[in-house]
Amino acid sequence: MLHPTMNNTKWDELRLGMYALSPRPSWSTLSTNGYHSRLDYDWFYHFRDGGYASILHVDIRVETPAQRELVRAALKKIHVPGEETPDGFRVFGYLQGNQAADFI
């Protein structure tokens, strides 16, 4: 069973927060149907294409320690459910079963 953790407003805050960064991090999504998108840098149009309802999680990839700090600060400001990963950050759109998540 999937439990939603984000709504359209929070997804838009994430999208605009990442769009405002320079350099922008790349992202990929895993959909509830199992589709894994390829890496993309376009947060303004591509990220919202098709809506947010099917995003299981988004992986935000950082390339440098400085970019990691910028992304971390933006995510903390937005206050989204997720975790830090070796490649960057993962923001959860849904949690599965008894899965838990902290807020970044």
C-alpha cells in the first residue's frame, strides 16, 4: 500500500527551488508503475510534464560538494520527506507499507 507524502504544492516548491539554483542539479524519477526516467536538468518544464501523481520518488544528483550544500539548504527550506544519498538526495512522493522517512 502506498501512502502519499507530497502534494502538488510541495512538488512545485521543490521544482522551483531546484530551478533557482546555479548550477542546477540533475534529477530522475521512479514512477509508481516502475518506470525510471533518465537524468534530466530541466526543472521548469520537464519535471512537471505529466503531473506529479505518479512520482514514487525523485533522485536529485549533485556533482560537487558545493552543489550538495546548495541543494541541501534548498531542501531544508522547502521541508520535504527524503534522505541524503551518496549521489545526492532522494525525495519521496509516496512511502510503501511501514516505510518511514525523515524530513530534509
